[in-house]
Amino acid sequence: MPRPTEQDTPRRGAPPEVDARSALGKALAILDAFSAAEPDLSIRDIAERSGVARSTTHRLVGELVAWGALERGPRGVRPGPRLFELGSMAPTPRVLREAASPYLHTLREASRLTVNLARREGDAVVYLEKIGARDLEVPHSRLGGRGLLHATGLGKAILAYSPPHVREEYLAGPLPAVTPATLTDPGALRAEFVRIRRDGVAFDVEESLSGLFCVAAPVRDASGQALAAVSVTGATALSQAERFGPVVAATARAIERHLREGDGRAPQS
């Protein structure tokens, strides 16, 4: 199975602006230096990537380790458990995961494929849940991992059911190719969004990783806008992948109903 050069797709564009002169801005720049591809970094690496002076990096890393945001490992420091604890308290991802969990497991048993749940965060999809298949490794998706919206079935499903200005703002930015099959032409992507809204499902055929396909459907709120998307991933041709469209779409609709009936409202996108 071919692997991408990084197991986590880089973010498109620059990280959110912070005041680099403040201690908080420097600490955030230090945390932003880490990636799934390189979760362990030395002080020198962190200083180079963050642009923070090495002496200041050393001091702030010590404070972040003491607080639990970072922890020391054999090759330097890495993200610590406190960050995971904080992330798990974020209400929208937690509500989505809890509502979707039984339906995702049912989809996994019905398809025998890897099942994912993701939501949009800026220019990327962030994986909220992944239930792996026993006989297929999907190395490019992981909990908390990111993927470019235009290069994933999940991201295209979300964009297709996002407000027009969100789609156009995204298409106006860079559209890098993750694989040779990635759609990078704005016109072709607009046509793809029309098809997705017509059929209710999105496809990623070797666009995010060579050798794999993805079939995704949006999880929408009461206004029809995408809150998230659910998908199955496997290794096959498009003609074979298309047969999973109905069950993926049905799973997304079931999650929508659960969210609306659970407490009378769905989480905000």
C-alpha cells in the first residue's frame, strides 16, 4: 500500500494570526510547530519552526511540559495529554461523535470498510472518529488528523453543502494536488459540487491517497447546511465504490435524525 509523504495533510495557508510579541502568541506558535508526521521535536526544531528564540523556546517548553500541554519523550518533546483532555471537552465534536457512534459501527459491519466521521475546521477536514477495517490499513486518516477539503470525499461533501460564499472563498485559495488524481481546477470542483448536491454523495478516488477510494455523505442541520460528513474507505475502483453510496447516505440521514430528535437541536457548524 503506498503511503503519503506525510500522514497528515498540511494546513492550507498560514496558521491563525497571533501577537508574536506576547507570551501567549509564542506559546501558540510553539504548539503549532508539531504535526502528525513529526510529533516529536527537539528544542532546536521547535525554535526554527516557530520563529521563537531558542532560549525563550526552552523556557516556554518547560512551562508547557509542567502544565501537561507537552510531554518529554525519547526524541524530544511531543503533545501531551492535557491537550487531548481539552479537545475532548469541545461540545460540537463530542455531541457529533456520541450521536454518530452507533450508526458508524453499523456502517462498519455492513460495509466491512474503514468508517470515518469528520467536520470542517477552516480549510481542512478534521477526523472526529475512525473505525478501521480488519484487513485494510488506511494510514492517512487518524483521530484529530486533517485533510484538505478539495482532496477528500469528506471535504467535498461538506463543501457541497456549505454556503456558496464558503465554497467560493475556498476555491479562490490555493488548491494543491495531494496525488496526481486530486482535482485542482476550480471549475471542475464546482461541477463536482453540483453533482454531489444532486446525488447526495461525494467520491474521492485516489485523490487523497493512491490506491484508496472514499464514499462520503454530508450530515446536515435543519437548514440543509453540512455539520459534518461520514464516509467509508476501501481499495477498489469507482464502479465498485459507487455501490456503497446508498448505505453511506442512509447512515448520514440517520445521524441527522438522531441529532434533531435527541434534544430538539443539532450542534452548530
